[in-house]
Amino acid sequence: MTLEPGWSWIEYAKLQEKTDSCQVSHTSLIHSGRVRTVMDDETVVVSGPGDVAIVPPGHNTLVVGDEHAS
């Protein structure tokens, strides 16, 4: 999946999902760009190229900077 600069779960998916945060668990490997994930408990993780993440339900992810994230 490739996310455009400026993409955020809150802006592009919240209305469709009808929840305050993403309630789906994800496993990801970041190839390019950077993303910031904010958990419901306010824990913040920034991931970039080469990072692997297992993100549990209860998060908002957004693309950081001007580069696509994939």
C-alpha cells in the first residue's frame, strides 16, 4: 500500500469506519517515507524505511513529510 503525503486515518477513513481510531491490527514493513502512529493511550511511534511494525487496534496513522509512504 502506498499512502500520499498528508494522508491520515482520521481524515480519510474515520467517517467511513465510524470509530474514533482504527480498530484493525496491522503488520507493516516501511519501504519509503515516514509514518507516525498515535495509539489511543497517546503513545507515539514514528516509523521509516526498514522499520517493521505490528500495530494493534486503537491507533491513528498519518504520513509525515512530503514523501509517499509505502
